[in-house]
Amino acid sequence: MSFLRLQGLVKRFGDFVAVDDVSLEVEKGEFVSLLGPSGCGKTTTLQMIAGFEEPSEGRIYIDGKDITGVKASQRGIGIVFQSYALFPHMSVFQNVSFGLEMRKVAEAERKARVMETLDLVHLGDFAHRFPRELSGGQQQRVALARALVIKPEVLLLDEPLSALDAKIREDMQIELRGIQRTVGTTTILVTHDQSEALSMSDRVAVMNEGRLVQVDMPYQAYEFPETPFVSSFLGKSNKFSGVVSGQSNGKLKVKVGELEFEAEAGRGPCEGPVHLSVRPEKLLLTAPAEGRFTGRVHTRIFLGNHWVYQIDSPFGPLLASHHNAGIQSVAEGEEVGLTWAVEELRVLAPEAGDG
């Protein structure tokens, strides 16, 4: 049995449906990210798990117990907010101790648990400092320690790293994931940052317009998106439309304009109009005569460890991303051949609203 179970959650605000029939099962100790754009329903889902919002329909279970009607303060859930929400007049020690004081934990045990948790987040030497004396990353670790010290059954992280600059955010992703694995707390992260979700999670639950559209391991969600939305939201993707014209030797024959390609029969439809995608790093540049078709480099951008090219093609602008091998790259204005391995062309399922 799953440890945290969301069953048919719906949340309405008047006529607006913010969360629409969300069901999700999370195993004990698992790290799952609710990932999607602003307004997709991920934060409202988190607030229902926390007890801050009451579901219009559906149930929430932790370890087999229905907690849908349980007060937020009695759910045994730890929460880390985007804003940290630290008490500025309290020291680090007092901030972390606060939840234990509210639970009337004995002083000796309280002190031991606070220091143990501060050591876990590498802030044992900062116990008597105040939030204003800490960096953003250190304040975030205090907020995490405050959530963990109560030994929650479930840890909820609401965009916890979005206020940090890029370098600190990357470091905190690694540190936070390591701490979660050490503690083993079942964790739900809400984020709109694709790289954050992919790098930290056991599974990602991609949301759009209030619904879960794909729940998968990060690698599977990125490499095998089920819909055009997932393909474009999880990283960059070159997308075009085509028609499946037949099958041969287990491969689909897909016609795009006047060109025909082979594609693996995957999770998408096997006949009729289809959406297709290929990732920029899977789009290979060759000599013009060696490609499936030709294009011309419109723009190139150097990003240190790789080059990004925008290429004018018969299908419109395409993106290609290539590892920097330490040699001169293809020049702007140069004609190139474009190709990909058969297994890298994805056939995607249609989405609501497709004709």
C-alpha cells in the first residue's frame, strides 16, 4: 500500500476548477515533484495535503489513515515555504525549537533534537545567530531543519529554492536531496523549475490546467514524453506535425510535408495525424549531402560546455545542442545536413483540443 495517497482530488473556487480529479500514490521515503507552470494547480494540491485548503471532492490518506478532515496542525506534516517564514526576532536555535515547544517536548529532548537537526543541515555552529546574519542558502537550511525536527511523516516543499541565485540553488538541490535520503522522509516538492524536479526527484508528476498529465521517473518523462505539453515543458523540444502513412518492420512510416521518416511505435497513436518531437541534443549536424534534409545556421550561442544552434529548415526554426568538443563550431550562415537516430523521434499522443 502507498504511504501517501491522493484520491480524486478536486478543488473549485466558484466556477473555476483549480485541481481536477488528481489521484497520486507516493511510497514511503519517496521524493516526488509536482511540476508545472504557474496556475496549473500544483500549489493548491500541496495546500490540500497540508490542510490549508479543503478539497471540494476527493480524499487524502497517510499510511492508510484518512486525514482529509484533520486540522493542519494535527497532520504531522513538515512544510518549507518559498519565503522561509523564519521568525526574525528568534535565533536559529529558537526557530528550529519552536515546533517542539508547541508540542510540549521536554527541554532536554528538545535541545538534543534541535542540535542533531542543525548538525544534519550543517548549521550546528550557527545556532545562536539570527536570520538576518545568515545567507539565503543558510536561511533555507534553517527552514528545512525546522520542518524536519518534528520528525514529520510527510515533508512538503513549496518552491523552496526559487529565491536563491543560480549557483546556490544548484548546490542546495544536491544538499537537500542528500538530506532527504539520509532522513528518509516522504517528500513532495512543488516547483515550476524543470531542472530542479528532474535532478532531485524519484518521480515527477507533471501538471497542466489542474490535471496530472504524466507521472514518471525523471529520465522516462524527459526521454519519453506522452504529450506535446510534457515534451515542451520538460526541457526544449523541436516539434512538428505529420501523418502516419503505414508501418514496416515494427517501425512507423511518418510523412512530414514531402519528407518521410521512420519512428519507433511508442506511446502515441499508430495511425493518422500525429505530433512529433526530437530533442535539440538528439538533432545531429552533418555535411549537407549526408543529412535527411538540409538547413542553414541562423544563430549560434556558446554556453561553455555546449553550443546551441538555431537552424532554418523546411519545418521552420529548429534547435540543435552540441557538446563543446574544443574545436571550431559550425558558422552562422553555413548550410548543414540535419539528421537523428530513428529511436530519437517521438510520436506523441494528442492533447485535449486537438482536432
